[in-house]
Amino acid sequence: MQVLRITRPGGPEVLDFEERPAPTPGPSELLVRVRATALNRADLLQIRGAYPAPPGVPADVPGLEYAGEVIATGSLVRRFKVGDRVMGLVGGGAFSEQLITHEREALPAPENLDPTQAAALPEAYLTAFDALVLQGGLRMGESVLIHAVASGVGSAGAQLCRAMGARVIGTGRNAEKLSRAPAWGVEKTVLCDSSPPRFADAVREATGGRGVDLALDLVGGDYLPETLLAMAPQGRVLLVGLVAGRQATSDLNVILTRRLRITGTVLRSRPPEEKMALTQAAEKSLLPLFQAGTLTPVVDAVYPMREAREALERMARNETVGKLVLRWE
């Protein structure tokens, strides 16, 4: 089988194809023929040498999500059989024609989605579902602030909020991208084109002065102080990404007086048991919504795997709305 591997730390140009033996599934594992994978910023960081893969996955092969079909199963597998279409998250190694995953970490691919659509689903929707619903306790009628709403996770979060009867305010740095947001259920958008960003006043105005109940912060950095000012009393902030930086200076009195909660969360480094529990919760709650067409992956473009370098460069330039997908031919 072919893999697209990191030859040395650097930019997308350091990726190269290599032929490797096909892996063998363990007793509770699936061997999946990967048809497509989607890009994530973690891939860029790993290629640069700034985000090492967790133990147990190929250290030199990026890729956190996949869609394909089962081509072999371990002796104890009961959930899937050869030929089943599946999708899911992995700790790494999805830039490969075949991969191994535990059967309880795989999801059935919705019948109405082709592999390139299904590959754009796992990371964005499981991240948003875990943060907003399982950890954030999203409830019907609440107001939600989503930063980088035109990203893969942002657009997924907006659609989840719409499906649950919550109101969404989205931010972004590109007016053209924000113009797409109403299609995902975003009621108001705020352009953040200043440094530092300023959006708290607009959010409070849009909520009648109260602020939002929940914030999905995909950027961190100097967005955090403004986010805290945009929160309603007892609001919850879910910090998921650090695109804007790892450091922030905030007024702690805002947290105290408004009784705010800030929760940091990651998926990649969690133990397998937690990933399995998330997968099972998502299968029960999300898959029916995809099958009904209530939720849909937002795919910006699909590239053949041989053009992965160009796709990664495009993602690095922040030119995308939703997800970029790579497909094996």
C-alpha cells in the first residue's frame, strides 16, 4: 500500500509517497481501505514537527480522519463485516491507502454521503458535538458564539446548534466567508478584522445586552478576553483551538463576577476508552441527523492525493470554507 509520509520537518513540500506493507488487524480491529481523508491544521503542525503523533500510530504519516470500506476484520469483531462503509477518527496515519482502527472507534458511513463527504465529517462534527453538547451542555433556546464559524468545526457547530434550537452568532476575519454562514443557521455574523479583535459589544447588542450562554472558541489568543466580555452570567466557554496564539491576558474579575466556566478540550491525545465513548454517543445522536439531511459536511474542495501538498498550502493560506478533502484514486 502507499502512504504519504513526512520525510523531514518542514512545509507541505517535505511530504513524499512510499510503499509499505499492509497492516494486519488485531482481534477487535478493522482493516479499512481508505477512499478519502480530510485535512486538519494538526496535520500542518505535525508536518512542521510541532505536534508529534501519540504513541501507537505512525509518527511520520499525518491524517486524523478517513472514510472507506472494511477489507478485513479481527476474530472478535462483531459490529462490522467486510464490505461495510465506515468513517472515523484516528490518532494519525490516515494519509494511507489502508489503516487499522478499533471497531468501536469506527462509525457507519451514512448511505446518502459519498466517501469524500463522509471523510469531512468525523473531526469537525465529533469535535463540535463533544464540545458543545457533551461538555458544554447546550440546551434548546440558548445563544451560542462560535469563532471561526466558516471553518470545518465552526460550520459543524453552527448546524448542530440549529438542529438543537439554539441561536448562533459567528465571527470570522473574512467577509466573503462569513456570507456563507446563514446557510448553516447563523443568525448574526461579526467581522473581526482588527487587532486585537473587537466583537463583545456586537454580541451583547445582538443578545439584548445579556451576552451568550455558550462560546465555542476555536482560535484562543487575544480572542479570549473579548469572549469573556461577551458571555452571559454563568456562561460556558469551550476552548478548542489556539490558532490565534497560546497566550492571553484577561480580567479575572469578569470570570468571578459573571461566574463563568472555561473548559479546555482536545481529542487526539485522549485514551481509547474516551474516544470509543464519544464515537458511540455520536453514532446514536448524529448519524440519524445526517441520514435525514439535517446535518451536512461543508466541503470546500476535493483534491487527488497526489495534490496533497497544494491542498495543505491552500489551508495554510486560510482560503477555505469548511473542509478540504483528499481522495485516493
